[in-house]
Amino acid sequence: MASILPHDFYLSTDTVLLARKLLGKVIVTRFDGLTTAGMITETEAYNGVVDRASHAYGGRRTRRTETMYQEGGVAYVYLCYGVHHLFNVVTGPENMPNAVLLRGIAPLSGEDIMLKRRGLKVPKRGWVGGPGTSTTALGIQTVHDGTPLNGKGPIEIWDCGFDLLDEDIDTGPRVGVDYAGEDALLPWRFLLSRNRDRYQNNICL
DNA sequence: CATAGGATCGCCT
DNA sequence: GGCGATCCTATGT
């Protein structure tokens, strides 16, 4: 039934489609014997060298962005504003620096651990509703940059059969990329629609 | 070498 | 709605 995403899944050159397809998939982390899992509820596509919003725009290649040039199926984790660790999935073949940013999850397992990592006693609105907060809840940090997602590392992404309908998915411009000119307007953000609870209930691993 | 700004968040007003 | 936190990168002298 549930299966880890095959390597081929990540090799598509259509990063925007992959961002859409990652919604409803399940990210699992195992650090220090602590397992947490959440369904992916929000993503953004970053389309490599031709995308002004991408760290790899114009073929920019630095120690930080080097991970984006790897073959798809590894984590790209970087520090944002010097404060937040943001998690991305590298996609496409080697030397095509495409990635999908994780922007939100719905906790499925280990919620108590996630709360602790977030410094909370009880869940509050939006507590895993952003790229920084969801990455923190999952325990992912920049030291995990480059980690393979194929089951040989501490981070995995699974297909648990939550197939989402297009009508339950909203799209829009990406957040915080005003500097990207026209590319800031591209509808490359994907998220589960609000006011729909069919995916929030009766979900367990 | 100096400096500005960023794929954010939480606390303050 | 504004702003500080805090570090990496890119750019300019």
C-alpha cells in the first residue's frame, strides 16, 4: 500500500508538476530514534537556471547551491534570514538545479515530538504552516543538506495513497520573491484549499 | 574588506 | 502592520 517514492519520481524535468504531485505525499524523518511524519500540504516550485527566484538562477553555483545541481532525490536545506532552516527536494537530472520548497505539513505521527521541537505545549493555529516551522517540526537542519530521500538516510518521502483532487488545490504566486520581477507572478505555489477537512481527518500511517 | 539583502517567524503595538 | 534576529551570499571598492 504505502511505498517510498521511487528514484524515478524525482528525475522529471517538470519541477512545477512535481511540486503539485508532492502534495499529499508523506515526509518521514528519523533522528535520534525519534520518528515524525507529516503529509505535505504546501509546496513551491523553483525552476532552476531560468527562474529569477531560484538560488541557481543564471547557473549560479556556490557551495550553498551546489546541492541543487545533484541528481534529483536529495534534500537541499539552507539557512534563510540567518534563522530558519528551509527544506527542499532536489529534482531533475544532474546539473539541472531544480527544486521544490516544502512550505507546510499536516502532522500524522510524532506530533508530541514536533510540538517539543517547536517549543509548544499544545498546537496553535499555523504551528506547522510555514516553510520554517514545518522544517523545524520535522527536526531537519542544514546539516542534512544533501541527504538522499531514498530510504538510506534519515529523511524519506512516501506515497501513502492520499490522491488529491485538483479542485482541492489552490495555486498562486510564490511567497517572498518580489525581487524576481515577472517570475514573481508565476503560479508556482501549490497548497491544499482551506475549508476542506476531508484530508485532515481519519489519516494515519 | 565592507555592505546589503534574503524562498521567515514571532513578538510588539 | 512593523521590526529585530542572525548568517550566508553576492557585489563593489
